Amino acid sequence: MLRLPNEIYLQMIGHCITGLPDEACGLLTGPYGSGEIVGCYPTRNAAASARLYEIDPVEILHVDRDAQKRGVDIIGVFHSHTHTDAYPSPTDVAQALDPGWHYVLVSLRDTHPVVRSYSIVDGEITEESVVVLTHAAKAS
């Protein structure tokens, strides 16, 4: 299960819409092995393409360093599909190198964005539920 605070959910969708006509992308952070997203890092699509995305390794390094300072890890990547469903393409599967990551797709094909998340392990795609948290839990 992927748990996204509403602010991060909106930030992710906003970045994808702003990236049109190209695919947009970014990285998600949280405790490794969890689905608890605590940070969103919109990145530039180095491929500058409406059909694929590429995150510059220097940007990945900067996000990783910032996440480590915050005591979390990169645990996922998101990107938009501008013309297709929110389902991993063969290229997406080939790029999915970390079996512990969450692969989030935002389809902009229809009137409203559709967000879905997957685990991709050894080429096998498994959808996971996405829960948008509308308000933070209060501390005791």
C-alpha cells in the first residue's frame, strides 16, 4: 500500500500537468521498505519526451543526499503517461531496477488525472493500493 499525504499527491499531479506535453517525473522519499511517502522531489525529464522519461543521475544524487539528511531514503519514482493508461510500459518495467521501490504512474490521458502505484520485481508487475491522506494524524 502506498500512503500519500494530500499535499504530496497534489504536488505530484501539479508537476505532471505542468510538464505537458512531455512526460513529467520525480522521486518519492520515506522509510525504505514502507509505503509511507514523506517527501516529493519533482525532477526534470532529461529525455524531454512525451513517450518516456529519464531522471538525470545528478538530480538523483541530490535527492538521495537530501533524503539521507532527513533520515529517509528514496523509495519510489513517479512519472506521467500523457497518452496512455496509468500502467507500466515495457520501458518502465525495464527501468525498474529497485524491487523495494514504488512505481507511481499518473495518467493524463483523460479529463481527470488517474494515479496508480505498482511494485515491479524481476519484470513482474503488481498493483498496490494508493491511499491519499487528507489530514495528518495528531501527535499524542
